[in-house]
Amino acid sequence: MNNKNVIHIQDLSNPKAISDFVSEYLDLKKRRVKEYIVDFQKCDAIYPNSIVPIMAYIEALKADGENFTIWPPQDPKTAGMISVRDIENLDFVDSPLSKIWKFDSNHIHIFVNKLMDCISRSTVCSEGVLGTIEWSINEVMDNVPEHADVEYGYVMVQLHKSNNRVALAIADTGIGFKESFKKSKQYRPITDVDAITLALKKGVTSSDERGRGNGLYGLYNLVTSTENGRLRICSASGMVNIEKNKNQKPLNSLHPLKTHGDHTITTIDFQLPLDERINITEALEGYTPPLVTARIEQYEKDNDYVFSLKDMSNGFATRSEGKRVRTKIENMSIELNREKIILDFSDISMISSSFADEVIGKLMEKYGYENFNKFFLISNVERNVESLLNYAITNRTINEDTYNTKDKGVKAFIRKILVHLLEKLN
């Protein structure tokens, strides 16, 4: 096949790539091309807000009978981001991040649960951030089967450690915001931008049902409650960009993103800072999402908060796994507002010294003796595991001014933080 059939995409760092792709496709279609090649080979960076709607568009065209061949990026690190994965295969990957997932209404909760577990193991988030991510992505993904009149949507989530943000994009090839409002008896937006702007208002929904229509309004409030959050909504020829104190004028100038039939591409992408405290209840005007409470309640056991290392870890041999466990413990502590957490080592007969250092040693180093003893309680430790914890704590705290090894001793310290639970168990 010659280059006359190739759509070249070299930059996926800007959503303009979407309309450029559509323009090239429509131009080739006018020439009666029967098979298309999409060339991503020179893309060295891939972001959700560009690649997700493009691949959603391609999937819709393929369903309409078009033939597409994808040339992935030459860099193997980014090549895997191009393919669309069925969410039913989620259990076969270690992480759902930086991958495009095709989802339906039956699998949203499965994806979100895996995503939240992955994020909580990957980076320590400020108070309220995890709850905000969980509520927001649930709301936006649920909008696809609810309002778009299509069975499937597409989602990608990335962690950008360079600027400490999470970036999410959800796209579909349904009827779009404006057409969705035709179901309403109350609202008749004239343009695509009018429809997007209307959907961002409190209580507005195309279904006209009471108590609904607060998903995008809530997302708008959450994003603008941060200094570095961003929200962009595109539907057909309309686009709205939102940043705190930087709201840009809504646009009706995008190339209409149409598939063969009456469908259009709709994309909601947003970024949230991981290092800014978010008061989700305040942003949602007094409403605390049940999902946030449910995630905290999963750790409750007999009126205590228990972190079971056996259940929460994939192994106890590597430093990398220890880091993931420690990060999850720290996020749990933040979500629980520093309530004491029992670190339960039940049924663990052996751990590596690097795992012990990465989890307990570094927690002790970060919080210090007094605060560690205030926030955490180690329980059910077998003797060989205890010796490794002793060693990790010694290495990390031997020079700490507040830790007097002569008076407390490492073993004495370990036994002291065990005694409370042991007394309860006996």
C-alpha cells in the first residue's frame, strides 16, 4: 500500500491531534480509499486526552466496516499504549495505567477498584485526592451508557510524576451532549458549546429526573477547588476548557467529529494534582460520596483499622513490592485522618530484609519513634520476621535523637508496640 493511504500522527501531546486525524481521514475517504494505515511511529509521548478519542473513533469506523492498520510507536515503552484492550482482560495485567480500556456499564466498578488500588500503591496522595479520583471517574464513566446511547466507552488513566498529577480521559462515539438534550423537555441548547455549558450546571440533566445532573457540576467544583486541576470537555464541534482562575472562552470551532452515522466523539479529560488537599465534601456542597466511606470501611475489623500485609501484598521478597505496600499504608493513614492502623503480619513466616526496610524501616524513619507509635501498631509477628524488623528499625533510627537504644532497645521497642494487641487477643 502506498503513502496515499497513510494518516501520519506525530504529536499526541495536544487534543488538536484529534481534529487533525478526522480531517485526514475524511480527505482520504473522499478519494475512495478502501484501507487506511494510521502511522504513530514517530510519537514519543502519548497522552490520554489525544489517544483515547482517536482510538475510540477508529473503533467506531471499524464497526462501520472500515479497514484500519495501526503502525505503533517505535519506542516499545509507548507502543503498548496504542492498542485497545477489553476490560474483561483486566485481571491479566499488573496495572491498568497508561492503557486504553474498552468498557461497558457492567465493568465500570471492576476497573475503578483496580485503578484505585494501583494508584494507592504508586504514589502518596494528599488528603481527599483518592476519594476525588474515585468519585470523579465513576461519575464520568457512568455517563457513557447513561447518556451517549452507545454500549461502550473508552478510558485511559496516567500518573504524571514529573508534575505530580493524575490525567484521565473518557471518550465515546455516542450521540453527544447536544443530541442527548433532545430527550429533555426543559432544555434545548442551540450549539454544542451551549449543551456542554448547560451540562456543567447544578441539577441539569437530559433525563429531567430530580436528584440527578450533579456529576459534571461536582467534577467542575472539584477541579476548580484545586490550584492545578484542569477539565476539558469536547463534543462534536464544541469545546470547554476549565482551570481555576483561567477559564477559557468556550469554542464552537472544532472540526465536527462525526463517524459514518449520526454519532459524534465526546471526550471528557481532566487532571488533578496529587499533592493538593481536596475537601470533597465541601466541593460537593456537603455531600460525602458513599464510595469514599466504603473504601475506609473495608479496613475496619472489630472496631480497629487493620492493614493485613498478607492480603494487601503480592509478595514479601522485593524492595519494589515493599515500596508499593508502604505507599498504600501511607495513603490509608491519610484517608483515616491518622487514626491508628494495625499492621497485621499474620500468616507471614518470612520476609526479605529489603522488604522489611522498605516498609517498616522507612515508615519509622519518616514518622519518628513517637509518631510511628501513635499512628501504627505492629501485630502477629513471628520471631524470624521480628528479627528482620528489628534490624530494619535499628538501621533507620540508630542515629535518631529521640530514640535512645540504651533505654528502650530495639527488641523492647518492638515488644512494646505489640503488647496492646496481644493483651486484647488474650
